[in-house]
Amino acid sequence: MDLLPSFVIAFIGNILPVPFILIFIKYIFKKLKKTRFKGIAEKLENKAIGKSGSIKKYAYWGLLIFVGIPLPGTGAWTGSLIAVLLDMDLKKSFVVITIGVIMAGIIISILSYGLLGMVM
């Protein structure tokens, strides 16, 4: 697949759930904690909070780096969860997460298409 279509599809797939996570995750966790899934909700919260150190320290810059550097366990979805749990402004968080997704997409595109170009 060509670079631009694959980038756009990956971007849309990555960013699409972010507004829903930002808006509804607190409500979902609150409801889950009243069911037998309480342990799962608490585990997800604790895992996200455990990854939030740099975001707490550097606020939106930390969120940008967390989302924009493509490493396992980082990214838009986890970044959204952390932004909500740290009570960050949702509109600002969405903008920062969007920029981070673009940044991560560029990094992955350069790595994959650059390496692919060298091999072929």
C-alpha cells in the first residue's frame, strides 16, 4: 500500500476512539466498579497512572511525548486515559493527542517505508 493512504487509514483508526475515551471513560469506570469487573477497571486505572509520571511533570508536553514516541504501552488510547485520570483539559488533550498521533505516524512511516525502500 502506498504511504499516504496507509498513513491516513492508520491515523483515522488511531484517533477515532480518542474523543469517546476522553468523554466517557470516567463514567464507564464508575459503572464497572459497581459490577464484578471492578478489578479490571482498577487495574486499568492503576496501569495508566503508573505510566503517567512524565505527563504529570511536563503536562501537555509530557502527553505529546507519551503519545508521539511509538513504544509499547504508549499511544493515543493510553494517553487519553491518562489525560482523563489526571483531570487535564479535554479539548487541549485532544489537540495534543492528535499531534502526537501524527508524530508517531511519521516516525513509523519513516522507519517502515525507509527500511522497506532500502531492502527493495
